[in-house]
Amino acid sequence: MAVDFAIHRPGREGDERNHHAHVLTTTRQVSRDASGALVFGDKAQPEQSDAQLRKQGIEKGAVLVEEVRALWETQANAALEAAGEAARIDRRSLKARGIDRTPTVHLGPSVTALERRGRRTEGGNLNRAIEQDNERKAALTAQIIDLQAERKQRQREKAAVIAERNLYLTAREPYRLDGLRKHAAEELAGGEARVRRGIVKDTLEYAQKTKEIREVEARISEEERDLSYAENWRDECEATIAEWSAGVGFFARLRPPPEIREKKEQAEQARTNIRRSSGILSGLRATLELAKKLFKEWFLAEVNSPKLDDRWRYRSLALDGIKRECDDKLAEERAARAKARQMEDLRLHREAEAIRKERLEQEAQRQKSQVVERKQKVEPPPPSSGTSDPGDDFEDDWDDSPSFGM
């Protein structure tokens, strides 16, 4: 096929962005004969019907057109990228791209010319209405996108705050509520710098580095104890030797007894231990000094790292939430203790009332018994029916036995 093209600038009354090109192709295939002259042959593939294309085993025309459009998209975007432009073209329709925008209608050259001269046309009015509707849709879509982005951001921040909360609580699991609340309040009161330091202190790397420093410090303490023991041992041995030497003569000192020779050997061993411990201590102290220096540099770099710019805010929100949770739980505990005290006071009051009532009843019973006893002492007892009359209290001197003859 023969191809011709012409690049056009925008018209004086048109859209200044309308740089475009017209591409013209022949409808028939072009070849050269033996003499080199151009000869038109059969119809080119784009001009053939789908039936003709199928006979040749070629996809139908719509597929060919799509391939041409895809090729144009690739080449155009490559040219835009090479020119340093951010814009890109997309061969797909608005619907295929998921864009809810109504396409404008094609006006044609005559209607476009009228519109450029300021004449209002039916097609132009329709396109303007479509553009206004599309602007409204775009504004609503932008709002929806903003709301969705804001919601996602809130969700991310919420997840980040929860993560900071869990990290903080895990690092302070042994804390009591009042201690946890106090620590959170102090960290918040210290501002951004204190919060950043707290984040770094909760990291595994911080724990590992401080553990290494503590191990060196522990070794130094151990070596210092060994050194002190060796020095005391040396001093004791030397004192024993000096005391013996002061009590003997010159020749006796040349031939010390076994126990003194043993003390000298022990003193020499102690001095060897002192030299060893002193050398180890010197190295450990240098190591500790370097470790602390490097740790301080690392800690300051971590505290001021940009990666904490967001985390310290999330940590602050988490601390504020933890403080409020502690306040609520502490208030609940205080209320529970107050209620328990109230119930205990009520129980004690009831017990005291019961004891007082019991004592009153006992006192009333005692008083009643006293009244009865007094009455019994004042009033004589009533006479009983089986008691004899005092006038009858005489001795019967007659004989109650029957007489003979009666």
C-alpha cells in the first residue's frame, strides 16, 4: 500500500492543542512491474470484506483495525516518553477503561466551522451539555476517590496505632496499671523527643545492644572482684611473711620453714592473678567505652531517623488511649474497692447490731430474773395442804388398840 500523510497545525479559531496528521492510503496494493513502473493490484486487506479475509485465513477487519490501533498506541506512547512528556494515549474506549464519562458527538467540518465563528449549533449545544455533565461526574468521582483515600488512610493509621499499642504493652507486660499509666503519661509529657526515644527503646536491636553492654559490665564487675580477692590474698601472705621475718635472724630467713615457703608461693600466685585481672580489666573497660560510644551514636541516629516521623504520632495516639484505658480501669478498681469497703462496713454494722441486740436481750433477761428473786425473798411461801395445825402438835397418849370386851 502507498501511504501519504500531512501534519496540520491548529486552526486560528480552533483548539490550540489540535496538532494532528492526516494519513492517506491506497485502497489497492501497489507493486512495480519489470520496468519499475507502479502497478495497482488487488484490494488491500483493510478494503477486503470479512468473507474474503476468512478465505485467506486472516482475521476479520475489526481485528485488523484493533491491531493497527494497538500499534499506534505503542508507538505514540514511546514517542511521548522519549520527548519527556507524562501524557499517554489509550486506544480503549471510555467504557472499556471503566471511565464514567459520556463521549461527545462528532460534529463534522461544517458544524465545527460554524461553532468556531461563534454560531451555536444543536450538536455544539449537545456537546457542551455533555461536557458539563462530565465535569460534574468528574467532580463527584474525585470526591468519592478522596473519601475512599481518606478512609483507607484512617484505616492504615488505626492499624498503625493498634500495632504501636501492642508493641508498647508487650514491652511492659509486668507493669501494674498505675505504673503503666504513669509511664505513658510521662512519655506523653516529654513530647516528640521522649516518644521517639521510647519507640527505639522498645526495639529488639536496642534490647540486644543494651544486653551486650550489660554483659561487658558484668564481666568487669566479676574481674574487679577477682582482682580485689587476689590483692587481699597477696596482702595477707605478705603480712604473714613480714611478721615471720621480723622475728628471725638473717640466716633463718635464708631457709624459711615450709609454711613460709608456701605463703611466698601463694603471694607470687596472687601477683600473677593480679596482673592477669588487670590486663583483662583494661581491655574490657576499653571495649565498654567503645561500645557505649557506638551505642550512643546509633541511638541518636535511630531517634532522629525519618522512619519515625509517622510512628511517633501513632505512638502518641496509642499512649493517649492506653492512659485513658488505665484511668478507666483504675476508676473501676477504686469503685470496686469502695463498694467492697461499703459492703464490709455494712456487714460489720449488722454484726455489731446483732451483738448489741443480743446483749440487750441478755440484760433484760437478767433484770427479769433479779426481779423474780427479790419477790421470792420478800413474800413468805403459801401454806401447803399437807401441813399439820400447830394446835394439834401434841403427843397422843391414849391407847388406840381395841379393848377386850368391846
